[in-house]
Amino acid sequence: MISAPGVGSGLDVNSIVSQLMAVERQPLNRLEADKRGLQAQLSAFGKLKSGLSTFQSAMSGLKSLDAFKLFTATSSDEAAFTATADSNAAISTNSIDVVQLAVADKRASQAIADTGTTTLGGSGDQMTITVNGNAFVVDGGGMTLSQLRDAINSDPNNVGVSASIISETSTSNRLVLTSNETGTTNSISTTFTGTLGTDLGLTQITPPKDAQITIDNTFTVTRSSNVISDALSGVTLTLKAQTAATATLSVDRDLEGIKTNVQTFVDAYNELKTTIDGMSGVGNDLEADSTLRSMENQMRGVFNTAPSGLTGSYSFLAEIGVSFQKDGTLSVDSSALDTAIATDFSGVADLFANDDQGYLFRLDSVITGFVQASGLIKTREDGLNSRIDTTDQRISDMEYRLQLREDGLRKQFTSLDELMGQLNGTSQFLTKQLAALP
């Protein structure tokens, strides 16, 4: 029996079967191509979701009136004080005199011979520390200076005191208690039981003081901190030193900051537009995809719909110099934006970031609808995954049928090969017999 195809007859069984199976596999090839197309679309939606999330991240810092109602606060003497302004500030000029800086209460012990051997007080002695009416108790009797310092700093009930050690010489070491906050309301008081207080001998070395400034040579402001945020509306002053001469605080609109934020929004939108165009163009993975068209239509709908309930001068971004170009991207007319800000500063801010009605809020809401768990993109991805699973099953079924078909063809052509081999042998025998006849 012939064991190798083609040996008996010369028939190229492998080549014949291979060519026949190439024809048989064409439907399978189409299924595999369909699967690759579905996977490419799924990957494209992943990139689209990433692009939308990037756009949302860029808008997150702008989706507040504070991002557009920007002011700058300038000190004429930053050695005396610095200043910042938020959206509650107003254009103004004030004279500022720093009369006195706030100082924290500080108390020090008498000299102790060492930090790690000499014990203070007796067993059971306690130290009660009070700051601004709040107290905590330290069981410091029998501790060394280092142990007492650590016990104060690590106490979970510590109400605002830091303990440190200053070593003047090897035989003169002092425990220093400092209030964590400045001002007279944060002064430190201590009481003791036993001999612990006598051994420490705490005395005040720096009395607490409140900060004091004079505004416009008329108004005296006293606060416990050197950071004063409630004297001038929307302005925070950080005091550095007493003024040698009256300094000036100037508050004005931060036009460059506002324009930068507008440009940030425009750039983020244009980047998203480029991402979408790169997927929906001819020959791309999401060419003519209805999901992309729906998303673009919804976003353009936001731009084409004026916010309701605003009292400012503007209803559309184009009115302040932010408009669409022929290619669908946004551009900024800097001159028109300057004019709009000068005409109605609050109106510009509301147009972008008014809660619920500002363009940024409404765009963010639309995009959230695209990317959320039950959103448009997730629905599309689920549909694609389902189609991929179905295609995988069809491919698996067809591969199984093709294998059976190949086995059948190989068996048929092997039988033909064997038969042709036998016939060839018979033919050769008869030829020899006929040749031997007289």
C-alpha cells in the first residue's frame, strides 16, 4: 500500500489539496478581515474616549468663575508684604503700613546639665500645657530632657505646641516650648504637679504678639496671623516685615491670565477636533461612523445654543472673539476679547463658567454623557465586542468545517493516488507480457 501521496502515481496530492483549500478558505479570510476591522474600530473608540477625557481634564481647571474673574494684587514693597487676589477682589489702590508682625509665644527652661541622664521631677509628676483654652497633660515625672521633649511632641492630644532642645554648652541644655500659631490668643500656659515645674523653671523668652496693619492711614487691622485674608475683600496679605515707609497695594484685572485660560480652552477643543477628524476621515477606522457624527452634532449644538438666565452683555462666544474657522476649529481674536473684557468683565466670565449655563459646564455635561458607564461610547463598544465574539465563534466553526473538508479531500486524493499506482503497475505488467509474445 502506498504510504506517501504521489509516490505511486506521481500525482501531487499536497499541491492539489492546498490549492483547493485556498478556495475553500476565502469565506474564512473574509471573516478574519471583518474581525480585524471590528478590533480597529474598538481601538479607535478607546482613543476617542481618551481624547474626550483629556479635553475634560483641560476644562476642569477652567470650569469655575475664579478661572475667569482673575485679579492681580501687587505690593510696592514686597519686603514688607506680598499680596494675592481671588475672584471676590475689586479694582482698587490702598496704602498699607505694617505696624507689627505677629509673633508666637516661646518659653524656655533653666539650664539642665545633660539631655539623656538627668531626670526631672519625680515619679507621677505631670505637666499640663494650655494653648488658646485647650489643654493636654504629659506624664513627664522622672523623664530626661530628651524624653520629655519627645513625649510632648508625640502626644496625640497635643493642642499646638512644639518642643525642642537648645544646647548652649555640654552642661547647659534648655527645653524650648513654642506655640505652633502666632498671636496673643495662642499664648502658652503651664502648670505642674510635684517638683517637675521647679526642675524645669520655664520662663517666657518671646511674648506673643498680634499682627497689626494700618490701611489708608485710617483703618487699624489686628490679627493673630501674619497672613491676613479678611481685611480687604478678595485679597490675602502675607506680612514679611514692618514697613519703613507706607507701601501701596494695587489690585487690577489679570487680563493676560484670563486670555491664557481662554486660549487653553480653545487649544483643548482643537486638539479634540483633530483627534475626531483623524478617525472619521476617508479610509480611517471610524469613517462615516454615526456615533462620531452624533457626538460632533451634540457639541456643536452647545456652541449654537445661547445660555439662559445670564444677565451679562454676551450670549455667544463669537461675540467675545472666540469663533469657528472653516475647518471646524476654534480661534481667538485677541483684540475682540480685550474689548469684551473691558466692556463687561463679569459677562465674559459668566459666558464661560456660569454654573450649569456656561459653555464649559454644558460641554462638560455633554462629554460626560459620551464617556460614562452607560454612555454613547460604552454602548458602541459593547456592540463591537458582541460582534467580535460572534465573529470569533463563526471563525471557530468554519475552521472546524474546513479541517474536516481538508481531511476528506486528502483521503479522496490519496485513494486516487493509490488506485492510479495500482493501474500503472498493471499497465507495466501487461506491456511486458505483450512484448514477450511471438
